Amino acid sequence: MAAKASRAAFGEALIELGARDERIVTLDADLSKSTMTARFAKAYPSRAFNVGIAESTMIGVAAGLALSGRIPFACSFACFLVGRFETIRVSVAYSQAPVKLVGTHVGIAIGEDGYSQMGMEDIACIRALPNIPIVQPADELETRQAVAYAVEHPGPIYLRLTRQNLEPVHGDGYRFQLGQAEVLRPGSDVSIAASGGTLWNSLEAASKLAADGIQAEVLNIATIKPLDEETILRSAGKTGRMVTVEDHSLQGGLGGAVAELLAEVMPTPVKRLGVSGFGESGDPKGLYAKHGLDPEGITRSVRKFLNR
Amino acid sequence: MANLDLARLQGIARKCRVQILRMLTHAGSGHPGGSLSVIDILTTLYFNRMRYDPERPDWEDRDRLVLSKGHCVPAQYCCMAKAGYFPESQLITLRKLGSPLQGHPDRMMVPGIEAATGSLGQGLSIAVGMALGLKLAGKSARVYCVLGDGEIQEGQVWEAAMSAPKLGAPDHHLDNLCVVLDYNGIQLDDHVKKILDLEPVADKWKAFGWPVLDIDGHDIAQIDKALDQAESLKGRPTFIVAHTVKGKGVSFMENEPEWHGKAPKPAEAIRGIREIVGEPVPSWVAPVISELEQLEKK
């Protein structure tokens, strides 16, 4: 498989799933060309609803559709979607409405558009709700499977998708399961937990570290909530050092979730890599370099963390 | 709906008013003013309009009610208990630890509640989605949404207002949706006119593409007629402006902002209940009064 943005894989998967299940509908707020549901709308015009630039109403309408037997995918940029947190909190979460929330354009990786368009706090917000799982797939294969799972999931769920292309990290035999992390590369000196857009960079960093004799174990945390505690604890127990890498605010995201787990169950030194402060405009590569999320930056941080 | 038995419906509304005062007094908190202003609307919906089956709250063909002004859920609980969703004896557990009767509606705890509301401004969007979902499923069921007047200061209401007359077109016009505005003129802080006047409210909804009906929200015959008209209007959802009195039926609560969110003391509740039922006190009210007298002594 070639590199592909998870938003693109999502859009394609949804068309296939839509052919099999007519309950699937999409909701957009004037960003269907960006969230990649525009082709679904072309294929199934009577099942695609663009409510205009009105995300709160999009979410509420999705809740009503879900509560009357449809399977609605409510899609927008992660920042605009989760920005309507209060509607998600009451109309979706508290109502236990099985809405499939899809947030695209996550993190500084969107680049030139700048901070106001970057999904940077969405994990922190959704994590605080008791009943919405968070899934961040890392490549086309995983995205397709995660979307198919979202259709089957009996409650609300949040999919966190990228604008940028993602290199394949999985072989054909991979099977996504909610709440299951995977050891993509075994190692003994340090664990690196990542998902989505930062997973490939973490694998690249592990290769660089290996050349210097540091064996990094790379974990794919595709489900950020609920965390696969067993896999994380097993890895941390083996390596004794945990690094988390995410394109999200340093507060409340994957790093926060992993640190909370380890602090309570098995205190382990943790280094969180992510975005501090606001994002900014720039080319995505340059932004990743600036924030230390590219393979070189991750390698540097891991070395420093290990004093090697 | 045919065979409007006004006396029966007025009797139910009167009983519900008594129950509202009773349960709020037991709870020691809650929202009497808006519960009393909306009860004639809810009574008409529950007992002369909506198709539902308390034995099967998830019956797919049921009509739906989304009480967007969720703080007035005591009024809905009274109707639901009367309809048989749960025993009337449970009403006085309102807001108590362990009771399913939450201070604001909880869909999971009370079967028959269609959506969690109470965070104002959200209910109409949900109702629009339900109306659309029913149309897509080929169901003839209807969706009712009750909005508070202060509530429509929320921007999300106007997003949904803009959307509903157009969403679903051309195959699935949302003429299965009927929205009722409980226009009692008072919100938490003060009179709506003093906080943020809504006028001209009917013109605003008309401009957004809604047929608007204007009624006295305490006249059950008028409410029922408007619901009839809404049902026969094809192609668009209907908006009913129901002019109401906050605290209706209890003289010292009527049109008083302080009774938006304050529970009566037992003596006040007894006074209110006596006003509602008149003289002589009916036999079913006597035990309620003595129960509240006991509460007073505690």
C-alpha cells in the first residue's frame, strides 16, 4: 500500500461500508471536501447531509439520527468538532447517542493554515468524557478497519484522522481491535508509544537508535481510550523507560494518559513529546522539526532521556 | 385530534400542578415557574396527541418528545408517571441520591426520556435529527420539541432553525417536526425583555422558513387545535408560539422571576396547592397536604 492520509482512507472505506449498510449517513459542516465525505455524498446523495457551517447543530442532528436508528458519521476538522464540546458532552455522550465523531486535520502537521485550524486539544477533551472511545489509526489499513469497527460499535466513538499522508506500518494480516495496542518493534532499552501521524516517525527513530546500540520498543496505541494497560505495563516493565510521541498538546493527550497509568500502577520515568504552546503556520516538515516530532527530534529526545 | 375531552385534560393538568409543587418541595430545589407554565402543553401532548407505549419505551413507531428546556422536567415526570412509565409514588424521589429522576433529563435512567437535555439550546438539533431519522426509516411517527423562551437566546437554536425547513429536502421534508415555544417571558435572571428581548419572535421564525402559529399556551383546546394544524401542514416543520404565564396557577409565583429556580417551602406548597384545586379540597389532595404538613414539622 502507498502512503495515504487517514482522512482519505476513511472517505473510501465509508463508501464501501455505505453500500452494505443503508443506515450509514454522513453529516458535514461545509468541509466535506476536506473530511473526504464528499464522495460518499455523491454516491449516496439522500444519505449525506451538509448542515452548513454549524457544527453544534451537526452534532445535535447526528445525535437525533443515531437515536432513531441511523449510523451517523459527524465530520469536521477536529478543532471545530471538539470545539463544540458542550454539545458532544450532553447531546452525544450523556444521551448515549451512538454518533461516530470524525475529527480530521489533527495537529501541527496541517502546516500552513496555522493554529486556529489545528486539532490540538481534542484528545484531552474527549478523554474527559466517560463513554467515548478515542481511536487514532496510523495508516490506510488500520484506518479502514477502524472505520468498519466504528460502524459496529454500539455507542459513540471518536476517530482522529490526519490531513497528511501516512506511510504504511502494518502488514496485510493486521487486525484492528478496539482497546488493543500492538508492539510494532520489540526492544529492551526504552519504550516509545505513539499512534497516528507520529508512529512512522517513531519507527524511524527506533531504527536510528538501533544503529547506536539502543533497542527501542515501539508501541502503536491506536486506541487512546480505553488504553491497553496490559501491553503498556508489560513494555514499561521490560524497558523501564517510557517515551510518548503525539501531534497534540502535551497536556491531556496520549502522554498524559500513559503517565497517569504508570504513575498509579508502576511508577516509571516518562518523557512526553508533543506540542507545547500554540501551533503556528509553516511547512509541516519544518514544524515537526521545530517541535521535535520528526525522527531526528525523537531520536535526540530519547538519547537525552536515557543519558546516552 | 378528535374527541377532545377538555374536562379530563384540565383535570390531569391540575393534578400535575399539584404533583409539581409536591415533588419540588420534597426535593428542596428545582424549577417551579417553568414547570407550571409548560404543563398544559405537556398534558395535551401526552394525553391527547402522542402515540406511545410505556410498556415499550423503545417502540420504533412512537412519537418523540424532546424537552429542550430540560430544567422543567418535573412537569414531564408528572405526565410520564400518570401515563404509566413509572409509579407516581416515585415522583417525590426527584433529585434524591439514587433516584432515576435526575434534576435534568437523563435518557439512560428513565426509559421514555428521549434525550439528555438541560444544557440549553441543544434539544432542537436533536429533534431535527430524530425527525430526519424517522423520515429516512419511512416511519410516520412525529417529533415534538419544547423550547424555553430564554433558551432561544442560544445560537445553536438558530442554527437548527435555519436548517430544519431545508434539511431532508427534496425527499424527506421534516413536516413530522413540531416545535412549541413556552413563551412565559421570564428567564433565570429576570424578565426576558429586560435581559435580551426576543421580539419580533414570530417574524424571526417565519423569516427562517417556519409556518408560525400563535396560541394561548394554557388553553388546551387551542393547544390541541394548533397541534392538529401542525400535523396537517405538509412540507415544512411547524413552530408554535405558546404564550404562557410563568408559575401559572399559583398566584404568588405567577410572573415572578424569583420562582424560576426556587422550591417552595411546605407551607408555600400547601397554599399553592389549595389555590390550584380550590374549595372544597378534593379527596385525593388531602393526603398530599397532610404529607407536606408532616414535612413542615421536620
